[in-house]
Amino acid sequence: MSDWIDIHRGDAPLIVCFPHGGSAIPQDLEARLSSPWLARKDADWHIARLYAFVRERGATTVATSISRTVVDCNRDPSGASLYPGQTTTGLCPVETFDGEALYSAETPDAAEIERRRKAWFDPYHAAIAAEIERLRAAHDLVVLYDAHSIRSRVPRLFEGELPQFNIGTDDGRTCAPALRDAVTQICAESGLSHVVNGRFRGGWTTRHYGRPDNSVHAIQMELAMRGYLTEPDMPSPENWPAPLSDAPAVLPTLHRVIDACLDFAKGRS
């Protein structure tokens, strides 16, 4: 397996994926970028560390160290927008979430995008598909939990402050109502804000693998970063990324959410 894909294999019927936690950029590509800091600004910072406890629960984890600036492993590989009519970034982004240009030299053309897809996107998803197949051979059903985070305020993408917990099931298509409802109830009981199928209703990973009729249930969780680190008013190279909090406010709820996913997968919900 490639050294930029990290797979931890567990025996429980749960896979937790981290498509945006990486910050690695090939040297030749970094030379073309307007700013190495801008190129890493929109990473899901510390996300795999936040969810490290899932391995103790027997979950499988799949993560890539490659920056989403190189290729976004949660976008439709065809280039089609997952959120028609709304601002979003592409398979190989050319600007940050805030609209800042990522390239000082030429932006990737169709041929380069195809090369990056084959080099990084395809192997990442082949790894996920293989883990689903492995666990489906041992369990009646499998839950795929796609873990994400984003700054609480990104005016170009959404108005105001994002809810703390953003649960995505592509409007109910990617998992059974029982799983959605269990996760939603836990988030509601946290006392922190939450929404179901709001601005982030599930990216390509959730939509592609979520096949309830085939016993694979996928759910996305987009966290507002304020729940596990101190967000600056204006991110800069001097203050961003901020460190992971010693006691993340969202962590007790995430423990319960992951346990609910396992209970559902094992038929205990």
C-alpha cells in the first residue's frame, strides 16, 4: 500500500474515513502555488487525532496524507458539482474556500487533473472499497462514517456560523433512518447546535458508498472546528492551524456517536 494512505484494520463493522486531513504536497506542485500556507489552509486539521479513539472500538480507519489542494478525495471524479448552484471547490481546487488563488503559475488542465485522479483519488477509494468488501464478508451490514471539519465561519460558502454538528445522509439516501435518527438524537442531547442535511449533506464518499439496500450505510459528519480548537477571527500563517484542544468540547458526543454507529451495525439499535 502507498505510504500516503494510512489504513488501520479493525474487525468491527465500521469504517471511519479521513479524506481531507492531509497536508502533503509534491515539491514540483508546491513550486507552482501562490502560497504553501494557503494550499494547506483548508485542511480538516487534527481530524484523525480527534477520532483516534475509534480504533479502540475496533473500527477500521482509512486516511490520506495528501492535501486536498493536490486532489480532493471527496469530490465527484467526473467534475460534476455535488452542490449545484452553491459555491464549492473542485476535484483539483484552484482557489481556497475564501476565494484566494492557489496558483501563481498555470492551473491544472484536464490532462493533469486526470493524472492526479489516477495517482491519488483512485487508490484512496480502492482502499475504501476493499475494506468494505472485507468487512461485508464478516458482517451482515457495514457503516461508513466520513469524518470532516471546517472553520465555523466561511462567508463564501455559508452564512453566519455553521452548526457544531452537521450530519449528512444526502437527504436520507445513504443510510437507514434509524442510524440517522440515533446520531441526530445524540447531537441534540449534547446541547450544541446541529443540523441534518443542511449546507453539507454528504460528499462523494457518502453518496457513492451509501447503499442501504446492499447493507452499506454511509453517514457524513462535518464538525465546526470551534468544537475542538480555538479559531482565530482571521486565519493567518502566524495563528493557523491552531493546536488541538486538550479537552475538545465535541469529544464526549463523538464517543456516543461512534458507539451508536457500532450499535446500529451490530443490530443493537
